[in-house]
Amino acid sequence: MKRRTFLKTTTLAAAAAFATPALVRASSDKTLRIGTITPGSHFWTQTMDRVGTSMADKSGGTFKTQIFPSGQLGNEATMIQQIQSGGLDMGFLTVAEFSNRLDDMAALFTPYLVQDVGRASKLLTGPTATGMLEQYKSLGMKGLGFGLGGMRHLISREPGLTSADLAGRKYRITPFAPLRDFYELMDVAPTPVPLPGLFDALANGQVDGADIDLELAWKLKLYDQAPNLTITSQMMFPVVAVVSGKYWAALDDAEKQMLSQAVSEQIDWLFAQYVEFEPKWLNDLQGTGMNVTTAEPGFFGDTISEWNAIWEPKAPSIAPLRAEAKALA
Ligand code: BEZ
């Protein structure tokens, strides 16, 4: 194994010291630098912290890792460019952002592919999803593994019994084409709002509701402004660990295996967190007095079949993912 200078794993709290200059370094420095959009309290960031610790342990202290959370290096589109140029080594980034570049990634957002995070974890580590990681090569990256956030639901300022009640409303979405289509098909105005601004956007009526998971509804205290929660579980919200092609090519086989294993082990930890915490967050949200209802797929009317008609031709992995999902216990 090549020797590397190792100090310790660092989560960088302040962006200022590591703004753009952090991406300029000597070519001999192979410290693993990882960017993510989520803050330190989010399970995705914690997963990357754990990858850093694991790499230090596995390498006997020769690997140094720096985590840049909260979009310190820019938004996800910027981080993707940095990974492509080799300026950033690794990202733990939403598959949503990649679906704007790789149409087939839309398959992972197929409505009602899986019912819950337990099954989502199995599907995201199954043969079809694992094969889909190969597509990241075309972007100059090595895809190491898919993880996930919680299942997606709807919260709103006013209740809605069917998607027809939502027509004409503005809902916050993460901006990516498959989700934009889903909301437009319901005649809802999809409105991109960055997560840190969502509480205020609901408070001041910029949006009427949001496509969200239970973790964010709880941690961002969205229940204060949007007291209606419809448990729809209509989609997964996967994340992907990608390494720059340049960084990957400079690793020897043992190091590649070490990094792949560290990521895979910590993504397993991430899956376990969502399986454990989703019921707790739901319970906590119910405890706030939220109006919580559960909706069946019929809630969305024709939207699902219309979404399928648009995306099945563009995302060939939908069919094999459906077949695999069907076989999951
Ligand atoms: C979202 O845009 O909803 C989101 C972003 C990062 C992690 C989880 C959710």
C-alpha cells in the first residue's frame, strides 16, 4: 500500500477557511475529500464521517479524510463538476441531481416501486441498482454505492383528500425532471426551494406544501407551518457515493477494495438508521398534533400511469427494478 500522510478525519465546520482554495492542492496529496449537501446532523453526513473513521482504521492511520458538509463547496451541480475535474475526490450526492444528467436514474424514482425503507435498502443493493452504478463512468466517476433518505410524503398548510384537491397549489420539490413531471401531471406548481429556506417559504405562503421525508419534516420543524401530513410513501429518495475517476485511478487495488468496503459497510449503517428512525419520526410528528392521514396510490389518480408513460421509454431500468421489487419480502 502507498504511504499517505495521515492526521485524522475532520468534519469542517467553517466554510470560509476551505472555500475555493481548498480545491487546489499538490498532485501528490491523496487525502480523500468528500462533499455533501446535508448538514452535520443529517444521517448522510454522519455516514461520510463514519467512512472517514473506517478508512483510518482499515489503513492503520495512513488515510486522511476531510468532509465538507452543508454544501460548503457549492450546490450539488457544482460538486459534480468538481468531481469531474478531479478538484473534489468524492461526493455523497442525491440521485435526483444525477437524474438531470443520466435519464435512467429516474428509474429509482418510479412511483410505488417499494413500500418502505427496508425494501428500498434491499432494492438499492440488488443486481439492477448495482449495475446502474456503472453509468457513472460516463460522467468520469466511479459509483461506489446507493444509499437512501426516507420515503417521500406530502405535507401541506391545508388538508387534501385527493391529488385533485392539490391542483393549483404550489409544492416545494427538489428540482429534478422526474419529480417535476410528477407534480405537473397533478396540476400542482412544482416550486424549487432549498431546504434551509423551506420553513420560511411555508410560513410566508411562497409554497402551500412540500414533497418531503419524515426526517426533514421533524428536524426542520415543518409541522409548525404545515400541520397536515399525508403518508403517501410514493417514492424512494436515493443518494449515491461517487469518487472522481482521477482519484480512483490513482488508488492501487487494495486501496480500491478498502474504500469500496468502507462505503458499503457505512451505507448498511445508514439503511439501518432509516429502518429504525422512520417509525420514531412518525410518532414524534403525531405527537405535535399534526393531522396525519395515510393515502393509497389511488390518491394520485392518473398521475402514476401518466408518469410511467413518460419515463418507461427513457429509463430502461424501470422494468428490471419492478421485477426485483416484486420479489422482495
Ligand atoms: C431534499 O431535497 O428533499 C433532500 C435533500 C437532501 C437530503 C434529503 C432530502
